[in-house]
Amino acid sequence: MSFASVFKRVRGRLIVSCQPVPGGPFDRPEVVADYVRATTDGGAAGFRIEGAANIRAARQATDRPLIGLIKRPFGDNPAWITGTTDDVAATIEAGADIVAIDATIGTRPAQVGDLFAAAHALNRPVLADISTLKEAQAAAESSADAVATTLSLDCVDGAGRPCPDLTLVRDAAAALSIPVLAEGNVRTPADALAVQKTGAWAVVVGSAITRPEFVTSWFAEALAGASQSHQAHPPQTGRP
């Protein structure tokens, strides 16, 4: 299967990031596999999976495209996503169809070009996780097969709520000839449609689907904030 054909399978579709909260009650490979099965039933076209054990479990649960990655710290180095050639090999050995690699600008355990080359040598395409247009362009020039806005997480809407980085998706899609996947703060179907309309090749959704701890906190915090506002400004009853 060619690199292009792998991405063609998810074009215009939903990719679900099945990454439980580390150490949480769902952080087990068998649960990740169940997430894959459940979201397949809901229409997911592909999956983003972290960790070799989880990738193996997901591979047994689906034949749809898997974006694989390994997250682990390297001292103070911020590049945690598939940071070494060993990590690249481990994701592929576990069954990943695509390797996600941190391509942000900065120091790292291995050079981005070397990581990309390691994936290509094992006949797998690279999805470069970026946070800026400059990083997206640099990744494309270094032979990335696609980019994802995974690491652009600072955008907020008019009410101060986290939201997808529509500008980055639009600018990257216009500037690059490779697929641009939208990822990060896609919390609602409206968010997914918005990033698709800006030019996203596919849309990746994680926490809103597979991290109930996070989703519960969104509702709980909204209600708590409304309750505090209500107590500070109680409704007026009766006549003055």
C-alpha cells in the first residue's frame, strides 16, 4: 500500500484518538481496543493510538488505519512524541500504519529528519505533529507525508474556551501540498465541521470521545460557574 493510499482512506473522515488518561481507570490495552471497536461502530475511519501495547491491542481490533506514537519524557526536552528511532521502530513493529512524530522546533533526542528517514526505511509514512505554520513547512521540506495541528493548543474563543486553531489549519492547507489533519480542542461536531471547512484533510478527535474524565469536568465546571453567578446575582422577585 502506498503512503498516499493510507491517507486517502481517511480523507474527509473522522479519526479518533484513543488515548486514555494515563493512570486512569481506562488506561489498559483491552479498554483501548474496546474504544476502537465502539468508535468504529460510530463511524471512525482511523485511530490515533499511543504506546506499543495499545497499538497491538488496537491492531487486533481493526483493519482501519492506525496512527501510532510513543510518548515519553526526555529530561527537560519538550519533544515527547516518538522521539527516537527506537520509538519509531517500536510503533511500526506493534502494527502502526502511520508514525506520528513531534516536529516542533527545538532540541530533541534525535533530529527530525533522522526520525522521518527511520519510518520511511521501514515503509511507513510520517505524520508530523506541529504547532505553527513554520513548523508545518519545515516538516514538509523534511519529507513528512502529512502534518497535524496536534501541538497547537492555545487557541480560545470569545468566551475564553479552548477551540481548534482554524487559522493554522487554513494556512497550512493553503501552503502545503501534503494532507493537513486538524487536531486539538475539537470538542463538538460544530468544531469538526469548522476545521473541515478551513481545509482539513481529516479531523482527529480525542478527549471529547475517549476521555470521560475530561468531558465530565467540562460539564461540572460549567454548572459550577453558572451556580456561582446565580448566587452572586440572584433573580429579583416581587415588586420593588
